[in-house]
Amino acid sequence: MAHIQDYKQIMIISSDDNKNVESSNQLEAKETDFDKTFECSIRPKTFSDYIGQTELKETLSISIESAKKREQSIDHMLFYGPPGLGKTTLAGVIANEMGVNIKITSAPALERPRDIIGILMSLKAGEILFIDEIHRLNKVAEEILYPAMEDFFIDMMTGKSQATKNLRIPVPKFTLIGATTKAGSLSGPLRDRFGIIHRLEFYTIKELMDVLSRTSKLLDIKIDKDGLNAIARRSRGTPRIANRLIKRVRDYALVRYNSDINGQIANEALDLLKIDNVGLNPTDRNLLKLIIEKYDGGPVGIETIAAALCEDVKTIEDVCEPYLLQAGLILRTPRGRKVSPEGYRLLGITPPIMQGNLFE
């Protein structure tokens, strides 16, 4: 009984100011009409609807089936990779396949200890907690997660001075799914506590066409195979970008032609958006031209590139570089960034003669 009273006292103390949380306690989560449409409608609910990541789906299907047969929660999972590849969607699919509820939050929202404690205490047995951008989790929240992930306990302190007590509050057995675009930014102790770690890969043109075909049916967009191919080729291997572009192409086809989408209309719409045949936008092309024209193709430091383009370093590193590197258009060297021969050819510029060719 004393422990229960102490626990109640902790929950009161951890709120810091009861007056500040009284209004928040009156808030009630309700499903709106928007929740039932758009993103929720096009997000796949099962592995059969989830397109791409074939090997990952097979591995996860085995883990899920095993967990069901053992009647236990599936191991904690960590998904990492560039943004827009379906990490959040995959977490929802796993919850649906397991037949359990999922609670979704992001690391920046968990500012105070009471935030993560409140979520953990509200979980029911078998439920899934999804934390997006988990590499941005603050140190205190991370320390609270350690015993919760391993032993399903929350370690808490109550009282002051000599009356200080250490309490271990049990939490139901749950599954934590973390998603991050920067797996290297996670601390070692947190990363090692995930039993299943997978990287999501960029999509192929065929996979993106399948994604677009499914999206077009759900959004009632009429588009032929050439139109699907044109959009897929300019989507940078990312389903999120593909789904965004097909809506812009739909608007263009409706206003300019009042017709269904074909290859010609799709290309015209994307040209108007200044997205070229391999998915590069003006910022990407300006980056390549800058390195070639101003710095003889590189190498040049990332800070110099960002300053010359009037862009933030993080924008260059997190938005532009991943696809440029994946497409082999730039090279990252110890001395800085260089444009590859493929990057020269893409811009219609003759690559410089390599040093080894001078003696041939």
C-alpha cells in the first residue's frame, strides 16, 4: 500500500504544476474526417498491400508469425534510412498484422520525463509504441527507456534527502519501434537494445510504378502506363515524393487538358515543376553546376557549398546529398565533395581528363 501511495505522489510531482495540466487533461483524442481520408486512405494496412522492401517484408513476416505462435510481443525494432521510404507506414502494417494497437509519437515531442512515462504507463500488453526520429530523443527520456525495453520496468525516485526511495514500476510488455534517418546518431546502449534492425532501401522504377498505380486507384486518378513511368522516373526512388507528384500532375492534367494523365501530360507537368528526367530539382542542379563551374569539379567543403547556395548545411546533407550519392552524381571524399563523371554527363558537360589518361 505504501508503494501505491508513493507512486501516486510521483505522478503528482512529475506533473510539475497541476494547474498547467488540468486543461490538457480535458482534451480528448477524437477521430476527424481528415483522419479517415488522404494519407490514412493511401497507407497500406497489410504486407500484401505494402509495395517494395521485399526482403525486409519476408524477414518481418517470419518474426511476426513466430511471435504469434509463441503468444508473445515481437522484439523491439529499429528502422533507418532516407525519409519518405515508408518507415511509419511499415510500423502501422506490423501493428495490423499483429492485431494490436499502435501509439505514434516523435522524439522531439518527448521533452520532459513525464511525457515518456505517461506514454509507457498508458500502454497495454502487446501494444506497439512508435517513436519517429528517435535519434533526437533527449538523454533523460533515453535513460527511462532502457529498463522499460529490457525488463519492462520504470525506475523512479520519490521523496527528498534521507527520505528518498527508489521505485520500480512495472509496465506491460510492449514493442518499441524506432525510426530514424540517422542511425549513426543513436547512442550505442539504445541501438543495442533493439532486437531487429533494418535499413529501408530506395525503390526501383518498377516498384514506384506499382505504388503510383495503387495510389491512383485509391484517389480515383486516371493515368496510363507511360504516365506512371514518367512520374516514377522523377521520384528519386521515394514513394512519398511519387505520391506527391502524382497529385500535382493530376491538377495540371485537369486544368490544362481536362483529361486523363498520359506520358506527354506527365512530362509537361513535371517540366513545369522544374523536375528533370532523373528527379533533380533546381537546387540539385545548382549544386552540381556550382562545384563544376566555380570549383573545377571539386573537391569542395560542404560549408562552402551551403554558403554559396544560400542553403543550410543540414539541407544539403539531409535533402540533396542522399539521392545525389545514391545516383552516383557526386562523390564524398575526405577533402570534400566532387562531381562524378556521370554528373558531368547529366548536365551535358564533358568530364575532365583524369590524370592517368595523360600518359596513355
